[in-house]
Amino acid sequence: MAMEESASPAPAVNVQEIMERIRQRIDEKKRTGEYTPEELERIDRYVLQIEAEGYNTPEEDIRHHLSVLNYLFDTLKPPEFASHRQRFGGFVTGIKKTIRRITEPYIQMILKRQVDFNAETVRLLNQLVSDYRFRVSALEQQIAQRPEEVLAQEKRWETLSRQLNDLTQEIRAQKNTAEDLLGRIKTAASQSGGRPGLPEDGPSRIRAFEYLRFENRHRGPEEAIRAKQRRYLPYFKKTGKVLDLGCGRGEFLEMLQAEGIAATGVELNPEMVAQSRKKGLEVVEGDGLDYLKNSPDLSWGGLFLSQVIEHLDPEALRDLVRTAFLKLAPEGVLLAETINPQCLTTFSGAFYLDLSHHNPIHPEAARFLWESLGFRRVEILYVSPYPEEMRLEEAVRRDDETYEDEIARVLNKNIRRLNALLYGYQDYAVVGYK
């Protein structure tokens, strides 16, 4: 009873083709210098050994043993009797057959269990070989694809390696540039005797003007300032603790305190600090930017600056906004009110009236600065419109004069343009969210 195999033979492994691929890969790596001399010696020795001894695939060995098992598994198959003695050969053969007929029933009873065991063993082996061939076929397909995949991965790795080298060189160049700029800044700072760009004492450097009385006279009474700044309160109601840099007389701190919003002020002028503390406000005497830089990162919910950034030069302003972004918590607000240079009358009044002012800042320049340093949802709020009674009056046309009607229309149009140019909004505030 021969046992049929249940699976077709797997494709034969082409040893020569595999060896040729291995040689090609080894030659390629030799050219690129990826092997050490010791590794090259081991590889050559191994290749020579394979070529000298030959190579029998596991499939060939299994096929041979399986064919022997299928042939020999049935021990009950009648054997062929013969004798090598020519003279008595026929007689001896007859005796053997007679003995076989007498003993066969007893021998078969003894060997039947062995036959059943052999049959089950062969069936199992045939099944295992079928499964083995299926698995080997799948593995051979995967192995055949590996060289191409490995080659593709190596090419990707080489590309990434080149990109990494390029990026490393670029970073190194940027670092050198930054170090050079930092050296120049330090040199400029040492030559100027202090931090470049920032006023040494802000308003206190014009102490001869007695800055507190100057503010009271020219900025307006505190009630008027509170009325103007009240529009900014909604931006800070849900931010957390607020820092008022250059808090002056403390008008905005008072309104924050009344709203139950925790707030701290920083002011350089000692007279204003003293006046604010008399009101029960939390005010620190010192430089606002220094105080902000010494604060922990992400520690403030909101930063407020009223009429402060026009006192700074461009580099100091950039430093202030950059530091504010680091110190604000997520969703924190930086709101800075300053004079609007789009309203030309501010140059004949508010801006040059204060000797500590440095540069006017255009609203779009402020927007760009806020956005370039990370702030989003940047808004421009135009506040403090010029009083109507101080704007140009429009001509009144007469009903019976059509020509004058046209003159009045054109004149009024021009007057409105002059009003927008000369008597527009005096101030603006820029707001950005982190």
C-alpha cells in the first residue's frame, strides 16, 4: 500500500544563482570598504568550503528518505524467495515456501501491529513533508525578494545619511553665525556700558521733569485713563495672573483688582511705585524686562503694557516680545497699547511731548513682530478717537445752488480724508494669544 503525497513539489532552489548574488553583494561591499580584512578572510574561506564540498538541499535529502519509507513501510508484503545453490536450488526454494505457508499466519499476527504503526508513521511524515514544502516555498519567495528590499533600504539609508550630513553642516554654520552675532552684541553692550537699546532708567532719567507730575498734567487724570483702559479688561478675565509692565500710577491694576484678577505691576519710577502701593496694589520697583526675564517660563496668564513700547528701540522691543512669549502660559495674552503714527496729529502732541519716547511703531509692524515671534490671532484695536469738536468741519450745501452742491460734495469728501489723516485714532493696542 503506497502512500500518496498530498502536495506538489516546491520549486528547486537554484544554488548557483544564490551564490552568484552573494558574490555580487560581497564585491559591492568590498568596493565601498564596508568589510574589515578579518571579515573578508572569513568570507573567502567560507565560499571556498562551499564550492569544494558541494551543496545538497534539504529538499533532496527529504525526498530520498521519504521514498525509502514509502517503499519499505509494508512488512506484510510477501518476500521473493530464491537460492544461490544451482544444484539444489529448486528443492531449497520449495522448502522455504512451505515453511512460509506454515509460519505466515503466526508471523502476520505478530507483525500486524508493527505494520499499522509503520503506516501511521508514513502518513504523518507525508503530511509533515507537505506542510514543510509549503512553508519552504513561501520562505523561498520571501528570500528571493530580500536582496532587492535590502538594496532599497540601503539606498534610502544612504540618502538619509547624506541629508543628515547636509543638515549637520547647516546647523554648524547657523551656530557659527549666531555666535558671531552674539559676540557683536556683547561687544556693543560693553562699549555702550550697559544693555544695548534699552533706556538706562526709562522715565527716571528725566527726573528733572518730576515724571509723576508730568504724567498727571499731560497724560490726563486717572479717571480718564481708567475709562480708556476699561475696554482691555475682557482680554484678561480668563487668563490667570496678569503682569502690568510699566504700570505707572496703577490705573489698570486697580481695575484688575476690582474684577478679582490677580495682578502685579512693575514700575521703574519710585514716585509712581510709592503712589501705587498707597492704593494697596502689588507693585515692584525695577526694570520690567529684567523682572519678566527672571520669571519662570509659562508663569503669567497675561501681560499688559500701556504706552511703554514706544520707549524702546527695535531690538529691545523684539527682545521684550520674544521674552513675553516664553513667559506666558498657553492661551496667554500680550496686550500693548501705544501711540498710533497713522494719526499725524500725535506727532505734534503726545509723541514728542514725552522726551523719553524713542520710536513710533506702525500697527502693521507691530502685527508682524507679534506673529513672527509666535503669537497667533493677532488683533489691532484702534482706540482713543480724536474728539469730534477738534476735527475739520464739513461745508453745508444750499438747496438752491446745484453748482455749489458739487463743490460741497467734493470739499466734504476731501475734508473727510483730511480728518482721517490728521485726526484719526490717536492710539492703538496690539493683542496676541499664545
